[in-house]
Amino acid sequence: MKLGLLIVLLLTAAHLLPTKAPFAQTGLTITAVNKLKLARPNETIELTLKDLAPLAEKDLAKLHVRDRSGKELLAQSVDTDYDDYHKPDLLIFQTDFAPGETKTFTITAGPKREYTKDDFRAYGRFVRERFDDFAWENDRIAHRTYGKALITWKGEPLTSSAIDIWSKRTPKMVINDWYMVDNYHADHGEGVDAYSAGPTRGCGASGLWANDQLYIPRNFVDSRVLANGPIRVMFELFYPSIDLNGDLVSQVLRVSLDGGSQLNHFQTFYRRESGTGPLAVAIGLKKAKDAQKEFSAERGRLTVWEPMDKNLGMQGLAIVVANPRDVDKVTEDKLNHLLVLNPTMNTMPVSYWAGFAWDRAGKITSAEAWNKYVDEFAEARRSPIAITVK
């Protein structure tokens, strides 16, 4: 009888003990407010180490984001400064906002996050086997630019620091597959490389404007990747010095692209190695026949809507500067439409966005829709989501 009573008491005590959760459910509450009266799909939320410090978890790969319903969201740790340990210092995740909407999220510590291939909405890499290309993409667009080995390739040599376009109509990551089969100049259902950037600025490359002409670097000579999906790809390219009327100026370009965006964020840093005085940065889009060009001084953006080569539809290209007041003038040279920034306003790095849309991808199919997208993008960049952490 006593033994039976003891067993009952033990079972009751065990039942009353707290069960062990998969990981701690206490954490930070994040409140995010869209202050604009426009919808903001695929908005990236950024949380710094300072924001996350109360969790006392130094490994950002172990942090998990949940929405108000408790559903876990895709998150990514990002290293923005490429320190000695390549240690992430930013946690990002994405969500959609309705006009004026407020959302709340919970951040908790737990096991290290794991990804599958299907999670990736952004990716990029150095492509040594294709004469030093650097290629990158998200679920909307893809690009490549050219490394130094291409200069001396006997098959099709090219000296250029242009930003090339690869037109996609699938959300899948395609870079590796397209390079593998080496047949990306024909559209087999996923998209096509039908854009010839050549020696132009292509889709948003920059240069220096002096004496009414454009000075540009040659192909990049080195690269490094800071983040590689699943939400954001971010990397840096290092260029040989530009000869600016006998003075040397070096350039480092940081590029980042988030899932769901038609536009890349470019941060370009020019540094004088000799000479003095401010530098006038010019950002370019390749000229195309029958293009519709539109500049908005109020919004600090330049857009074009143009026919693609080989009768493959229409595409829009755009540049958006961080501050509209930084634009000194809109001009052109033989190859490019150019936005020249006021050298007295420049702080390094110069920050701007550039990208494109292809009508056959089905998202943006007219010049009006492209201008609307770019205008709303510009407005959203200048009114960041307001974040409160508690």
C-alpha cells in the first residue's frame, strides 16, 4: 500500500515539473511601423548587435524570429564590416506591410538556424571558370560584372567595369545552372542573357566626371563576399586606380541585393592616391535605341524604358540616389545616360540604388508601372520602417 502511494506521489510530482521547451521562449519584442500610406512588400528589417544585446546570445545564427501568430520567419545573419573573425553583426528578416501598418515580432535564442536550397532568395559568387566574372541574383533579377582575366581572354576579350544584366522570369536561383550548361544566351523558360553591356556603364556602374568627360576603372582585380543569402547577398569589388588627369584614384564598390527587390544597393568609395580636391561621381545607364527616359529631380531618380535586343520584350532600368539634392546635373556621353553628383555634397561612400525589370517576368510590364515602382521604392528608402525593441 505504501509502495503504491509512493508511486502515485512520484508520478504526480513529475507531472507538475515544467516541461523543457525546444528553446527559451522569452525574448525581445520588436515593433515595426510603416509610416507611409503605401504598401511595402518584401521589406527587410535590420537588427543590430546593440538591439539584440539583451538576449545575451553572441552567435546571431542561433536567433529565431517569429511573427505575432508564432510562425517562424526566415532570418539571416550578416557581417557588414568583414572583421578578422568574419563575425556577423546584423540580423535581418523580411515581411510585408500594408499602408500605415504596425507589426510585432519576437526574437528568441535557440539552436543554430538551418537552411535548405529552396530558402534562398539571393545568392552570388566569384566565377573564376568564366574568366573572373562576379555574378549575383535574387528571385527577381540577376547581374554579372567582369574581372581582370576577361581582358586577356583571346576568345572574346573585354575591358569593362559595366554592370551587366541577366533577365530572369523564375524565382529560382539560376546562376550556377546557367554557367554549368553554358547556354544562357537562349531562353529555355527561366530567362536569358540578351543584354550587351560592353564598355558602357550598363545598369548602374559609376565613374568620375571631370573636364566634361567620364573616367572609369578597368575590370575589378579582387573581390570578397560578406553575406550570401538566403535573404541578402553582399560583396565588395576592388578596382585598379583610375588615371584622372595625371592623378590616381582608387575605387571599392560594395553591392547588396535583397530578395524581392528590383534594385541593388551600391556603395562606392573613391579615394585619391594623389592630387587634391573633391571628386564628382557620375552614375550611368547604357543608352539604347528608342528608349523612353525620365528624370525626377524631386525624387532623385532616372528611369528608362526600352526595347530589348533580339525582340525579347521591354525592360526598365533605373538609378535612385540617396538624397535628391545631391544631383548636380543630368548629362550623357556617347554611351551612357548619366547622373552627375555634386562633388561638394559627396561623402564617401556614395550610396545609390540601381536595377531593372523585364516585362516578360510578369511583375512590371509598362513604363508607367516601372516609374511607379521606382518612385515608391525611393520614397520607402527615405522613410525607413520605424523599429522599437523591448
